[in-house]
Amino acid sequence: MRRRFFVFAPVAILACTIAASIGAGVAPASAASGGDQSSQHLNGRRLFEDETFGGNGRTCRTCHSRDTGTVSPADAQARFSHDPLDPLFAGDGSDDGAGNGVTRMTTDATILMQIPLAPNVSLLDDPLARTVTLRRGIPTTLNTPALDPVLMYDGRQPDLASQALGAILDHAQASRVPSAQELAEIAAFQQTPTFFSSPELRTFARTGEAPDLPPGRTAAEQRGRRFFEDLPFTGDTKPGLCAMCHSGPMLNETNEFIPVPPLARGGRFQNVLVSELNAAGNPVIDFVFHNPDGTSIVFSSPDPGRALITGDATEDIFQSPNAFKIPTLRGVAHTAPYFHDNSAKTLEDLLRHYAVFFSIITDPAFDGNPPVILTEEDQADIIAFLKLLK
């Protein structure tokens, strides 16, 4: 057995009766195709905003606000001050997962997620466990349901109906399993105009006409834009730097200029050292990846991300393990906090992380090339441009 360490600082059985019928349910309406007033959309809205399915009091809206599609620590603090019994703090929203304590939610706005383990992955301390409890943020529902086929930070849900079913059973602790019809109606509602951050993205969903990068008006915005242009590498490493992973119509795919084979255009998962640096201070867990040849690797991480789903412990800093879904940057100024563990509370936190990230992965000790240094001006320029991405 080989061990790998990081040295950086700190009602389910019932669901099986309908799982096969999800795909056969009512198909979701075309994204942004005609307002919110059809009977299907109206019922989908009721299910999303008001239906608890006999659970702990949560609805979909409990965790997916209208303005941001998620919950921030400031939101949690305000809600706790208004009502300490808010369903947000029930179940996996509490410190112990049983409804006691709110510190984690008010500090990081993370919930306790039960993540399934791939067949070849186990826990060193509990070899028979088939799930692991991890602290993750709540993915935003702005733009994603209609425009992003990759769902959840680790991509484990194949479609919106499956995602809704998992959330209702796990997070809302439902005592009544939703029907395939209800799940389809929830999915359809999430593709209506309410869930887009801009008219341009509603048009994209309806027509396929992708929005361009905004040109920028101020000098800072224009300097920030160059980081997101699809450009080959030259002597100046900053043009196109962010576009390596934030390319495509939604700025959530790798491009052909990323210099790490075998990655190529269209990659959707990437490791940017969030788990390694572990700024959130989450507990580190020993995972065992069992290889086909009978060997195994013990991998220590607060959250290996996509690797838990694929069972792939590829030793590549940019890929699995510790790789997560590349998020869209459209509307990003309105969807804080950031990263799978909510460790970046603001855009400023986000850019400070990337300054550290690039300093580590371009350390001259690795290849002798000059390091990529994101200066404070660079960080401010990128933030100025990100705020233009509606």
C-alpha cells in the first residue's frame, strides 16, 4: 500500500421505486422558452418554493435564493438572527447533522454532504463505509440548470431530475418521495427566465447565440479582459492565462492552449489546489484507492472531489484527485461564496487564492521558467472584468 500526503497547511430505498421512471417522466420545457406561466411551470414553482415533501421543513428555495441561487455566510447570519428555527439550519445544515449548532453555516455556509464512494474507493478508518460526509457549499441555480450539463461540484448527477431527487431525499429529509412528474416540473421551472443572471444568457439558452466577452470600458476592465482571451502562449504569460480553464460560451471549459497534456478543449474538471491549501480548515480524511493490479494508494484530503466518483487517483496535480467542476463565470459577481468549500468569500479572496496557486504551480524550481505572478493590480483588473460578466 502506497500513501500519498499533502504537506500544505491547514428515505433512500424508496427512491429506487421511481429511479427508473425519472427519464420517462414529463420532459422539461425548453430553457427560457416562454415565461413562467404555463401550468407545468406554475406547479414547478410551487414545488420548488413551497413543497417540503413531508421532510424537515426545507424547500428547494431554502437553499437556493432568488438573487444568488445559493446561500452565503451573511445570508445565514441574517436568517439566524431573524429565525433561529429557520429550516436552513436543519439536518445537514447544522453543525452535527442532527439539528444542533449553526457555527459552520454562519461561518462558511457549507452543508454536510453524503457523497457516494466509487466501488474501488474506501475509507482507511472505516473500510466498510460506502459514503463519506464532506463539507461543501451549495451550488448556485443561476444559469446552471439551463446552460450547464455538468451538475454538482463533482459531476455526479446526470440530470436535473436526479439532482432534485437527491436533494429532496438527502437535504430535505423527505418522508414522501416525489413522483417523476413532480421532478420534471421542478426541472422545468429551473429553466425559466427567473434562473438567468442576464437577458443575454436567456437569449443564449433560447437560441444558442453565445454572448461575447464584454469589451470593457475602463482601463482596468480592458486589462482584465486580456486574461480571458483565447490566446496561445507567448513571452507574456498573462494574456489568456484565465482562459486556459475559463473558455467556451459559459467560460467553464479548458481551451486548446492549456499546456498540460492530455487536457484539451472542453475539459470540465480541474484541480486548483483548493483541497491542498484547505483554507477552510476542513477535516482531512484518509481515502484508499484500490488499483486493478492489487496495489492501493492512501490519499489524504479534506475532499478529493471528482475522484470519489470516478475512482481515479491519477497522480496529476491538475486532474483527479482533488479536481472539481470548473464553474461558469457568467454572473459570478452575484454568486459568492466561491469554490466547493466556500473558502473564498469574496472575489478578492478568490483572486488571492489564484495568486498563490500560480506561484506554486509555476515555481521556477519545477522547470526553470519564470513564475507567473498575479500582482495586486492584476487581481484588481481581473475583478473589474469579472463584474462585467452578467
